[in-house]
Amino acid sequence: MGTDPAGRVDAATSSNSRRHRGEVLVVGAYYADLVFHGLSRPVRPGTEVFARGFALLPGGAFTPAMAMRRLGHKVVWSTDFGTDLFSAQVLAAARAEGLDDTGFRFHTVPVRSVTAALSSPEDRAMVSYQDPIAPYPLAAVLREHRPRLVILPQLLYGESVLAAVQVAQLLDTLVFMDCQDVPCTLDTPTVREILTTVDIFAPNADEAQRLTGAPTLDAAIDILAGLVDTVVVKRGSGGAIAVRQGQRCEIDAIPVDVVDTTAAGDCFNAGFLHAHLAGHPLPDCLATAVACGAAATTALGSSAAPDLTELAQWLDRVPRARLV
């Protein structure tokens, strides 16, 4: 498949792509992110801390959908909106980004999904709330859209999820799954089985150790690499590590003046998937991920997620990857 350095795909698409009805499907809830940034000190119970800045920004599964769209991909986002002002705010942002709305479900009640993000240059803490809403079954969404790639922004588990990822296998759909701070381990029923059917799994370092119970990050990566075809571990300012079929690749982070880390992980994921869909080798996929993640930290939320022109400029700044 022909590509240029920024990962644009030419007309010589694969036969698998021609069989798929769509290219990228993102499945997950929107969030309205209330981002407090520039905190002078950590927030502790019984104290008040003033931030240097504040913004209300679209987040949640909006971020990977928007980031993939900016990188030139055709994206359908399957999510729910209600009558509340947070739904209206994120819906307007999704339409402004040109996202396909065929996956949107509209409800006649509020569907509030809100996160307060307390952001510092090193990391962020979050407090979230979501109105309960019965999600559209994942297997049905996959059958309806038949995507080349499905992005699941957090670790999902349970019998219905296991059945859905097996449907994805039958449809020849690549399954990408992030981890997020989901309260489960490999011993939780169906988690191990689901990960064996996922094509790319992308936890951060803390999540990888918490999920596996391993004493070190390297041990956690070894365990996950024995389950998943491709494991990508985000390490923030420490860079990133990827392992695919025994090949291990490491890369340092790009030095940047960090404004907000809230959307960095999702933009990192989009960069990796953009290069992966274009057929690039593992070191190039990881470099593209680091470029997109770094770009995202230079402004609030996901507002600095790069387009193809900006991506090429960021790639020039990425350190050389190391094969270990």
C-alpha cells in the first residue's frame, strides 16, 4: 500500500478495505471536560486551589474520533446525546469537525457526561459523572457499520463484549482498545479472553501494572504481549514502548512546554492507528503516536490535535526509535 511520510494512503487500498462498509468506528460516550489548568499545588481534601486557567471542552470518545478525522480518516462515532447543555456543546463541536453523525443516538432526556480535570504539567486528576443510559449493543454497532477499524476508548469486559469482539473478528475488523482507569484485572471474568481477541491494546504504564499485578513495567508488558498481538504502553514524559510479535520498540518523548495533558493519550492513540492503517512498521507507528500526543499537550483539551500538515512538522521533532 503506497503512503507518503505523513501517512496518507493512496488509491491502492487493500482488498479487506474494499469489503468494509466504513473505515473507522469509534464507540464510546462523549464527555464535557471542565479543565482547570495551571494549578499551583496539588488538590487535597479541606483545601482550595486556584487554577491559572479554565475551559469547557469536548472530550471522552469525541477526542479519538476528532483526532482521526483531522488525520484524514472517515470516522463514524457511535454515541448518545440528550437534551442537556453538555450534549449540545459536544454535538456542536462534533459537527464543526465534520464527524459523520450516522452513529449518533438522540434522547428526549438529559444525557450528561461531565469530567472535571485538574491538570498540571506532570499529570492530571479527574472527577467524572455520567447519567445512566443503556448503550447500543456493541455487536449490533459493528454489524451495522462494518468498519475496517473499531476504536474502544476504554477496557470493556463482560460476556456481551466478548461476543462483540468475536463478531469483529468475523467481520475482519481491527480492534483497538485503550485501558483507562477501569477497576478490573486479568483475573476479572472475560478480561483475559477479550484481550486475546484485541489487535492493539494501549494502556499507560500504571494501568499495565495494575491490570496484570506485575511488580515491574517490563513484567507487565511481557504478560500483555503474551495475550495481545500489539501492546503499546504510554509513559508520559518517559516516552512510549510498543511490542508486536516479539519485536520491542522504545522511543523518548518530545520536549515541549506542556499546557494540558487531558487529551494526550487519545491523540497518541490516533497517531499510532493512523500510521498502522497506512501500513507503516512498528517504529514509525510509535513515532507518529508520540508526535500526536506531544502536539496535544501544547493547548487545552484536544484543541491542538494535529492535522496532516502539522503532523509532518511534529514528526521532524520525534527522537529516533530504538529496537530492543
